[in-house]
Amino acid sequence: MASLDDLKKRITSVKSTQKITKAMKMVAAAKLKRAQESAEKGRPYSQKMNDIILNLSSSISNKDNAPKLLSGNGKEKVHLCVVITSDRGLCGGFNSNIIKKAKSYFSKIISENKELKIITVGSKGHDQLKRIYVDKIIENISFKNSKNANYFDAEKVGKTIIERFEKEEFDICTIFYNQFKNVITQLPQAQQIIPLNTENVNDSESENSYDFEPEEDEILGNLLPKNISTQIFKAMLENSASEQGARMSAMDNATRNAGEMVDKLTIEYNRSRQAAITKELIEIISGAESL
């Protein structure tokens, strides 16, 4: 049984931890508001750009001359997976959910006897994946020094992907991230960005007819690299909001759990103190009676 001094130290320690988790919850709540606004503002832009490119692609007369970033190289042998996670922990199951989604996709690729290559964006994803897929990871990118998700970081990742595609290092590229829904719910996503999925074309866009100058394939040649960076930037914004939401929820749970632990330890401390006092009284009374 723990001594009174040990219980007192544990209570003090848990209370100190509770103060930290409460402060982290408040910081995450403040950051969440800005991150959520950025993610919500970025969605229409990335969706509109995607729709424009898809509708431009449907207007190309000679599909053989379509940019490879749009149509692909005709192969499906080598898959590049870009797993976007955070560089910081203490955010509940945020990173684990992305990794779980990615691992499910990895298993499918390997079971089909296709080659898998992985680029990790964020140290937490790299730390988890290197335990099993260390031989598949070809690059790890970290933005620990960046305070917020920004387009310049997304463009660096986009250029890295495009350079590797031009060197024919892979055939299909898929990014993994969390889509922010609310503080409690973040939905893991797998989005193919090379070649672009042209199955779903926005009907409202397709109803309009446009005259393009220069030709569609030339416009696509300029838009497609920007679209890849834009889709990665959108994923980073969604991740940023999801991370703060998950951290806020995790720190709230930790604060409440610490409070419950303090209550239990306080009850145990009071019982032990009462037992010690009772024992001393019994000893005093017994000593007095013996005289």
C-alpha cells in the first residue's frame, strides 16, 4: 500500500499534468478555428480547378497527345503512395487512422504483385511506417519549422512527385490524408492524383461550351502541375484542421481522466490518513489503559 507521502506526490503530479493538458486543449481550440476556416475556403478552389481540368480533358480531340499527368503512361505496375501526417503527436488517433487507411491500400497493391513506393510527409507517419515498410520508403519530407500549412510546402512535395514521374519512377500516385468533418470525426482519404481520375466530370461544367486559346492540351500542360500542388495543399489544410480537432478532443479526454484520477487518489489519501490517525489513537488509548 502506498504511503501518504507517495499519494500526496502522485496527486500533485497528476494535477500538474491536468494543467498542461487543459492548456493544450485551449491552444488547440484557438488553432482549430483558423485551420477549419482555411480548410473550408480551400475546398471550393481545389474542386473547381479539378472540374475545369476534367472538362478540358473531355474537349481534347487527340487523346494520344494528352499530357501524361492527365492520361498516365498506360502502365499500372509501380504505385507511389504519398502519406501525409503530422510532425507532432498528442493528437489521439489522427495519425493512426491515416496509416491504417494507407496500410490497407499497401496490402492490396502487394497482393496484386505490383511494386510499391512510399513518400512520407510528416515524421509521425514515417516513424510508424518504417517499422514494416522501411525498404519501400524512398523519401521522407518534414515541415517541422513551418507553423502553418502553406502552398509553398505543398508545391515542394508536388515538384518532387512530378520529377519522379518524369523520370518514370512510378505509374500511379495516390495521396493519403484526413478530411476534416468536425472536432470528433476525421475521415481518412485516398485520392489518386496521377493520372487524374477522369470518370466523374461535373455536369454543370460540361453543359457550357468554351473556346480555348491556346489549345486545350497546352493549357492542361500548365494547369496540371499546379493542380497536383493544389490537391496536396488541400490535403495539408484538411490535415491541419483534423490534427487540431483530434488534439483538442484528446486533450479534453486527458483533462477529464486526470480529474477522475485526482478524485480517486484523494479518496485513497483521505482513507489512508484516517486509518493512520485511528491507529495512533488506538495505540495511545491502549498505552493509557496499560498504565
